Amino acid sequence: MRRHGLAERIEVELERRIAAPAGRVWEIVRRHEHMPSWSPAREVVRRRAGVDEPDGIGAIRVVRIGGLAIEERVTDFKPGRRIELLALAGGPFRDCASEMELVPEGDATSLRWRVLMRPLLPGTGWLLRRSTARVLRSGLAGIARMAEDR
């Protein structure tokens, strides 16, 4: 993930070991429309399909969560390994990029979810960091639940 040299940048990174193979975890995280089944998002709508596959590079989606409608574009998509997104509009932040990376560990998978951003309003970084960590923690737990229950 590219870092931008801007002041007041905050980073939230969480990692979870999931007792399921990476292929199973990937099938859960790669499909945008399934996000509400494992995260706090209420709805995810694909506005534009990606270049090589619907949810791949260039895809644009809108995620509705907590009263916000956040538009994101997929900037990197490596099947079975990683997806990166750049927020285009709609959140309480600027220059927001996120990344989910899967690392196979035998029959298990380490899933790392990282978000870099700048608060839209000065002084709100602590709140943005806390709420983002809560969303990521919930999402990782939901992915683990789905992958481990199969």
C-alpha cells in the first residue's frame, strides 16, 4: 500500500489467525456484495465492474455503514492474496486507503486488515481510529466465523 506524505495520517492495523485455508477465506473477502454478511456494512453496491473480473482492479463500490455511504475503488487485486482499495468519497476522512492481505499458514490463514487515512476534521483522529478499529475487529470476527463454520 502506498503511503502519502501528509500530516496527521493515522493507521489502524489488525490481524487475525483464522482456522481455515486461505482459499476459503479469499472466497469470503473477495466478493463485495457479501460484505454485509460478515461486517457491520448494511449494503454494498458495485457501481462499476473491474477490468479483469467484477470485483477486481478498477471496480467501484459503495459501502453503506453507520449512516455513511463510502465510495471506494479497487486499486490492487491479487487473487488469493490481497485486495487494496482507495476511498473516493463519503467518509469522515481524506486520503483513505485500505488493504486486506492473506497469508497461508498450513490449514489456517493469517488475515491482516490495514487502513491509512487523515481525519477530515482536525482533532477527530482518536475517534476515527477507535471507530475504524471497531469495524475492522467486527469484520475479522465475521470472516473467521464464516470461514471456520464451513
